[in-house]
Amino acid sequence: MAGLQRSGNQTQPFLSPSRESLDIELSNLDGADPRGDDRTPDNHYLHPNLGAGQAQTSPRLIALALLITVLGFVINTESTEYFESQLAWKKPFASMYVTHSSLALPWICYIAFQRFRARHTPYRVWVREYNNQLREAVSTIDAYTTDGPWMVYKLRGRVGGPLDFLLTSMAALTVVLMMSGISWFIALAWTTPAGLTAIYNCSTFFAAAFSVPLLGERLGWYSIIAVGLSVVGTCVIAYGDTTAKHDSEDKVGTSRLFGNVVACVGALTFGLYEVLFKKWACSSRPTSPRQSLPLTLTASALTGFYTFATAWVVLILLHIFGVEKFVWPSAKVWVWIIVAVLSGSISITMLAVLVVWTDPVFASFANVLSVFFVALSDWLLFGLTPSFATYVGGGLVIVAFSLLTWDTFVGKKVR
């Protein structure tokens, strides 16, 4: 790009000072000239050299984020299972639509808290500072300079800026995440729940596979072995658990080959989602957890806003053609839907945080771990005693997680 020049350890603005951006400047809100005195300074995107002394995410903080993620997935699974099976409100696509749309909630809470902290700051100044903070964070992403020129739609004589790139990349990421969710919905009608669970949690494998070409990751042998063990462990739990009973006349599982292929597409797209989130919404410079949160939460929230604004069309079509007739939930069902939505929103958002703080492979293990802990929660809450296969598969998953943890925090330093 002609507008991009590197000098020493500093990066010049992506936009040439003589050309306008399509980014929404605060000055546009009151009708002022966006290129007037209130515009963002041209040297705003200059970055200091972030050396090795930059604060890194502590293992304890990562462990806490992982715990919240796994706990959220378990609560989401159990509450969804309860209102679908026990309360007879089985609307998979509607549940997915509400859950994915709720990804905007953590950002809304975060932005409300930040505004409360800065309540004495004039609103225009506060919005401008947050706008600039996002611009600066996006401009430190390598993909902004490599993928931005071809990803962002530009009018004649204009160049896309940092916020244009963020909006465009998250729109593409929403499509990937929706494909993953819709694949789950379709596969559930054709294959068995055990097969769907096992295949879907192979997203760890796809996350590892996509990390190599898209992120330039160098996977150690411990990570490769861990991914393999996690896949085997999940399959052992899913196929070896004899506690689940299904009606022999149920149509579920009548075309397992087709269902398994669709489930593979879902696992592939979810692994791709994790990798692309790391590529498009994570700073390429050493960044502390606190500094990374605004961009991470904003990027995750954009997928929620996009889902809310578009996927309702599919929901209406499913209702019209009788594929999934929407029925207004009762008050009791609403309570459990809210529990499922909030836990799902928190867990998926924390998964994105883990992707940024560590890597897609480590973050995807939250899904794998949740399979084992869902089986344990079934035992504690519903008296479904885990089978021997559950313990064997859970042991393999724990060993795999231990290997991956060592390789993530120790092995990478050695390499």
C-alpha cells in the first residue's frame, strides 16, 4: 500500500493524510466537517516499541478464563437439554439465534461499566477516546495491512480505515460462525447425539490444522499428540457412554453418513472461526490482558449484532415452511432459556478471550473438557451414573490437556 511506510520500530498510518476514511468519526455525529480540527491526529497510530518486558497474561488468569468457559458450556448444555427434553420446547435454531445474538451482551455490560467509571468525562470526549482506542488496537493487527486492502469495500478516491476493517472482518466471521451453528442444527436431525458430540469436538483438530497456514504456528509434538488424544477421548465418551437412551423409532440417526458429513463441516467451520478470530481480532504486538479486552469484546459483540440483524430471516422461513414452528415459551421455559443464553454468551465470549490470550488450539480444549464435565454433572444432577467409557475418555482428555498446557506455557519458550 502506498499509504503504509515503516520507519524503525514505528508504523505510519494506514491512511494517507490526504485521503479520507469511511470510519465514523465523532465529529460526524453533530454534522461538523470530519476533516476539521476535531479529527484524529495523523500521528495517532504511531506505536511505541513493545519489548519483551511487556506484561504477559499470567497462567492463573488463563486458568480462571478457562474455568469460566468450561463452566459456561456445561451450564448452557444442561439448561438447554432441560427445557428441550423436560419442558418440551425444542427449537434448536431459535435457541442458536438467541444465544449467538447475545454475544453483544458482554460488550454492552463492559461499555456501560466503562462509561460509569468515566461519567464525569464529557460524552463526546469519551466516545472519541474509545473510538481512537479501537483504531489504535486494530492498526496493530498484521492482517489489517495484509488483508485490509482487499477485504474492505472502498468508494472511488477513498481508503478503508481500521474500523472499516473490523466491521468487514467480523461480518465474514459471523458467516463462518453461523455456518457452524446451522451445521449443528442440520446434523442433529440426521445423526445420533453421540456422533454429533464426538465429531463436533474435533474442532480442536481443525483449529490446529488451520493455525499452521493462517497463523504460521509451529505445533510441537506434545500439542499434536494432545489433539489426537482429545479426539480419541471425546469419541470414547460419546460412543462408549451407555447411560443415554433413545427411542428406537426416533428418526434421529437414520442417515448417519449424511449427518456425520454435515457435522464435520460444523467442526471445520468452528475451528476456522477460532483461527480467524485470532488472525483478525488480535493484536500482533505483545499486549497485556487489560489492553486486549476492548478489541476482543467489540469484535465478539459485532458477531452478535450481525446475527441479530440477519438470522431472524431464516427463523421466519423455517416457521413458514414448517421446519421449525416457533411457539412462544412459557414463563418457566423463559427462565431456563435466559440461563442458557447468559451462560452461552459468557462462555463463547470467554472462548474468544482465550483465543487472544493463548492460541486457538488451547482455547478449543474448553469444548473438549466440557464433554467430560457434562457427563459428571449428569451424574450429580440427574443420577445418570457415568459408564466406564466416560472415565476412560475423560482420563484421555485430561492427559491431553496436561500435555497441551505444558507445550503452551513451556514448550513454546523452548522452541
